[in-house]
Amino acid sequence: MKRKIALGLFFGLLLPVSTWAQAQPGFRLKDCIDYGLKNFGTVRIAQYQVETANQQARQALGQYLPQVSASGTMTNNIKLQQSVIPAGVFGPDPRVFIIGQKYQTNVTAQASQTLFDKSLLLGIKANKPNQELAALNTRQTQEDIIYNIASNYYQVFVAQQQIGLLRDNLERTQQVLNILKLQRDNGVIQPVDYTRTEVSYNSTQSQLALAENDLNLALNRLKYQMGMPQEQNLVLSDSTLLTQLPTLQQGQFDANNLVSFQQAQTNIALQDLQLQRIRAGYLPTLSLTANYGTLNLGAQTIDKLFSNFVGFGSFGLRLSIPIFDGFQRDAQIKQQRLTLLTQQEQQKLNVAAYRLQFNSAQSQIQRAQTSLQNDERNVKLAQEVYNITTLQYKQGTKLLTDLINADNSYREARTNYINSLINLYQARLDLEQSQGKLLTFYNQL
């Protein structure tokens, strides 16, 4: 739906805003989102999660690579062990022998290489979905930032336009007050007529103060969503929201386009791999082992600690076969299967909720379009009534009450139109979110 709004309708409102924006560089919606995608804290958190997934992949692969370690000991046997050889072996009497040496140095290196371990292989297989999940988390973070900034941007824009309307109304009321003052002083009208209009003027001033406070709160919320310091000045310059309606493209619902759906699917895949890993615990594991070391002999004094070394070494295969674990693994398998079934059922519920969100967003779009069309017609009608009533009041054929009522109707119609327009933008944003197209929405700004 494309409509052109009569520029004269809001000329008095937009002129101060546009003049102010030219005097001071401002942020368009796309500028705000760009800033948020670079500075909001969750972006860095998502980057850390991606790097964590990469390091977890390295760790899983490292478990299937050779494992090498070395150790060394240096011992001072302050009292050596003794042993007795019975009589008759080396003589008629028992003989006492000292076992070992006072000082001993031993250096050993061990190495092992896993040849087959299904659990470790499945851990390596899980690297890809784990990294995909981190990438999806990054995309989810970006979409959340886009949605939150756009939504808060619209709130700030509404607050600005409301302030503009109130200031415009103050100016017009002041003009009426000036005329009424002359009429009151000349005895043409009763003083109560002037007082009634003055009360309306004071009420508008109070509304303006509240609106300015609401604007400050909305700006602070927008700064937070952008990751901008609260003390930094933020000026918005996208006044085209009033003159260019959003382009609406109705699409079909497809849950596969939603990041949350893809995240859940990836989690289900990871849980399935975890189930396979637990089952793999029933399978035997095979690894190659080797070790080599050196030991010094005859070190009875400390200066002999690093001499007279003798080497030793070995290699072999280690086969580990699980036999019975008290049914622990069987319980783990059943728990993991229940976890997997729970996530699959939750995913079905999620798809139904996504479809409901999409249908609601479509209905919201239709209501917003209808409301905007009605409010646009009401603004034009209210303006015509106000112009005619103003002319008739000057000619003396309409009462002051009629003029005030026409002015209030005109102001209310303009306020309703702006609110309907922003509601249409918000409805479009919700529809893009329900279709998983927030990144496309951002790229088209």
C-alpha cells in the first residue's frame, strides 16, 4: 500500500523538525542499527560463543591425536631397604643385602595413540552442529538488536511528533487568546470565554512537559539498545516516516526460516549425537602405547646422579572392553532418549506458536492498514471543519465553544493518525520477525 500524504497537512509540524535536523547531523534508523550491531554488549558475547565453539572443536579433535607426556624423578633414599637371604644359599649363615642405591634419577616418556574409540569419533562429529549453533546464536543476537532498536526508534519518533503537535497547538491557542483578549477588553465577549481558553492553553503546556519527559525516557531506552553511553547526545533525523509508508509484502509461513527453529533443530541433532556417544560406551576401545625411559645405576654419592644411565622402553596395544557397570550406562541411555523426545515434542509446540505469531502479525497488519486509512480521512475532514469553523468564528456566526471543539478534534485526529502510522511500522516489524526476515528488513533500509 502506497499513499501520499498532503504535505501541507503537516508542514507546520515538520518544518521545525527538518530545520533542526539540518543544523545538527542525526541518526536514521539504519544508522542506529549499524551502531547497535557494533557496540551492543550481546554482539561481543555472541563472538565469544563462536570462538568458544571453535576451541571446543579443537579440543574434540585433540583427543584423537597422539598424547605424549614425560616425567622425571630424583630420589634421595635416606635409609635403604634391607633383605635377608636364607642360610645355605650363599653360605652357612643368613646374609643381609641392601636393596637399591642412595641416589636415583629416573626420566620416562610415555605416548599413546587412540586407534578406535567410537565415543571420541562422535565427539568430533558434533563439532559441525556445535559451530552452526554458535553461528545461529550470532544471527539471533543480530535480529534481537534490529527489532529492539527499530521498536524503540519508533517510540522516540512518536514522542517527537507528539511534542510537535502540542507546540503547534500551543501556538494556535495563543493566537486565539490574543484575539479573545482584545474582544474581552472591548466588551465583545464575557471574561469566562477567555478564561476557558486560557485553561485549555495551560493544560496543553502540562501535556507538553509530560511529553518531553516521555521523549527523554524513550531516548534513553534507545541509547541502551544501541549500546550508546547515556550521556552522549542522540539526534534522530529520519522524518521520512511521515511521508513514506512502509512497503508491505505478504509472505508464506515457513518455520525453517526462523532462527529459533533452526537453533532447536541443531540442539536436537546434538542431543542425538550425545545419545549415540553414550551407546558407544558399550564398544571396546583400542589404543597404541609406548614408553621409553632411562635410569642411573650405582649412584651412591650425589655427584653420580647424572651418570651411568641405562635405558629401557616398551610398546604395545591396549584393548579395553566394558563388561558390566551396574546398569549405569543403560540408565544414561534412557535418560538421554527421554531428553531427546522432550525436545522433539517441544519443537512441535514451538512450530504451532510460530504459526500463531505469524497469523497474529498478519491480522495486526490488516488492522493497522484499516486504521491508518480511516485516520487519514479523519484528519482531512477535521482540517476542513477547523478551517470552516475558524472562518465562521471570525465572521461571528460560530461560538468560541465551536472553535475550541473543532481545534480539539483536529488535534486528536492528527495524533491518532501519527499513532496509526507508527502502529503500521511496528506491525510490519512484527511480521518481519514472525517470518524470520529481520536481516532482510535491515538490509533494505
